[in-house]
Amino acid sequence: MAELKTVLITGASRGIGREVARLFALSGYRVAIHYHERADLAQTLYDELMGKGCETMTVGADIADASQVCGMVAAVEERLGGIDVLVNNAAISHYKLFDEITDEEWKNVFAVNVEGMFYCCRSVLPGMIRRKNGAIINISSIWGITGASCETAYSASKAAVIGLTRALAKEVGPSDVRVNCVAPGVIDTDMNALVDEEALLELKALTPLNRLGTARDIAQTVLFLASPAASFITGQVISPNGGLVI
Ligand code: NAD
């Protein structure tokens, strides 16, 4: 088995984050399962992984709050040791015509999707830089690359994630910290619960591999980027999207 390492995954109580946490745990990592409101879901994952002999913990925080993020990182480092891998997965979606978006909605999307990521990176980086070892994987979206109609705030926030990834990779590369980005295509999770069935079928039909992605598809990409197999990869954006080009 590979050397045990500690990973913190934000938004791991459900969806993509939950599967990322599961895959890392089963691959021998010590896993901090972060949740926002659903402590109950985080607990069921914790129970499942502990039952399989994995080393894990749950930790709650609103990532849009810098002080809560500091508390989260301190709690993980105390319980599981220095964080070697950070997976910035937590985010919110937002659907609205552009001219109907309120100031508050716009700010809220950026507070979670961009500032939350900034706070998480800022809190874990001192330890990674001191140890001269670390990997950060930021979850963007295909819409951060191509843009999506009626998802301007979300698309802009996910484009910001790509900019943050590329700039930070240059800055911390000399400290042996790698920063990469995964920009998933359309993945079958709760986040798409509000997207109507017809639109999802259309997106599936536009996808050369003729299916929506699964949380597992994304988890495998994230695990690869954290692994020694990706040791010369930084500042990159990988889009597991079944070949969807829009
Ligand atoms: P999801 O809605 O199931 O999960 C999002 C997670 O973020 C939840 O666990 C939620 O608790 C957490 N979160 C939201 N606000 C938070 C806050 N203020 N503080 C802390 N945590 C908060 O969605 P998902 O589909 O699993 O998405 C995971 C990631 O993948 C997101 O970054 C999303 O933008 C991205 N993504 C998803 C798709 C898709 O089709 N599902 C496509 C491209 C990118």
C-alpha cells in the first residue's frame, strides 16, 4: 500500500465529494470528510469507512467564513496530521436569467465557490510549503471553460477557479506543491436536481460517450492528480466530460 497521507475533501457529505472521500479512504489515505449542514450524511460515510478499517473523521464548516475554515483545518491537522492533499469540491450552483440576478445572489455564489476556495488554500498552504509536499485539486466545471446560458454567476465563479489554479500553481510550484483543476462535464448528482429531465437528455445526447458522468468518474481523476503518477503535472485543467464540447 502507498504511504498513508492525509486528505481534506470539502463538501464530502454527498455527490462528487462523497465519492472522492470514499475512493481516497479505500486507497489508503486518512480522510477528513467536510460537511456544511448535513452532519448526518457525513456520519453515515464515516461509519461506512470506519467499518472498512479506514482512518477518517468528520468536520463541519461554512467555507464562506474564513474563521470557520481556519478552525476546520486546525481540527483536521490535530486529529489526522498535516494535510497533504486538499480537494476543494464544495460549491453551489445558481440558475437565473442574467438581468434577474440580485447583488446578494452574485456575491453568495462567489463567497462559496471562489472565496471559500481561497480560504481553504490559504489555510492549508503554510503546512504544505513547510513540508515541501502537497497537492491541491480544485473542482471547477465545464461551464467555467465554455460558459452556460442562465448560469452566468456560476460559470464566472468556475472560470475564476481555473485562474486561481493556474496562478497558484506557478507560485507554489517551487515549494513542491502542485495545484490542478478538474472541470467535470455533466455529472449525475443532486446539483442537477433542478435541471429539467429534457435538458439532461439533450446533454446526454450531445455527449459522445452517450451518458452522464458519475461521481466515481470524477473521483478517479482527482485520485490520479493527487498520486505520485501525476508528480510532474501542475497548473492543469482536466475535463472529464465524455467528450462533450459545447
Ligand atoms: P452537490 O450539490 O451534491 O455538492 C456540493 C457540496 O458543497 C455539498 O456537500 C454542500 O454541502 C457543499 N457546500 C455548499 N455550500 C457550502 C458552504 N457554504 N460551505 C461548505 N460546504 C458547502 O454537488 P456535486 O455535483 O457533488 O458538486 C461537487 C463539485 O463539482 C462542485 O464544485 C460543482 O460545482 C462541481 N461540478 C458538478 C457538476 C455536476 O454536473 N454535478 C458538473 C461540473 C462541476
